[in-house]
Amino acid sequence: MTIGFYGIPNCDTVKKARKWLDAKGIAYTFHDYKKEGADPARLERWVAEAGWEKVLNRAGTTFRKLPDEDKAGLDAAKAVKIMEANPSTIKRPVVEHPGGLLVGFKDAEWEAVLA
């Protein structure tokens, strides 16, 4: 099984998740948002599956620095536009696997789904 792994290489959580996958021998393809951008169609699928509230990282520095008008009246469509324009606002990592989607890294959740 090869999974799709999305994130930013210098993110500590991404590093921890990649180390976990490597230790488990799970193959993955890595998509670097900083170099490859964020595909709006993929973001829309993630939001439809997991909810924009989970996919959009509102606690991060990038989101907090956005103008107030960008943060006001958030909904799924607006969240996708923010994430497309500012990939650092996407919760990291996101993993597409045959059974669905994982957003963020939680060892127990990943163990139950991937191992």
C-alpha cells in the first residue's frame, strides 16, 4: 500500500509522522505544499470528507496573521480559498489512504488505521 502524504518538510509534526511511517515500513508519496502548491479540487474533497474546521489550521501563525476580513464569515468555500492561497494554513500532515483521510498526526489513530 502506498499512501499520499501532504505537508511541509520542515514542520515538526510532518517530520514526526514521516519518521513513524518509515519505522512501520509504510510507503508513501510526499507532496510538498511549499514547492507544489495546494490543489483546490483536492482541498474541496478533504473539506467534504473531514470538514473545513478540521482541515484549516486556525491555530497557526499564518492564519492568525491574515486580515480580519479574511477570517470573518468562514465557511467551506472561503476556507478552501484561504488554504489554496496560503498552504501553511492546512493542518499538517494530511494522509490519503485506501480507507479515507487522516488529518494531523495522532499515533494511536494512525496505528489503528495504517498499521
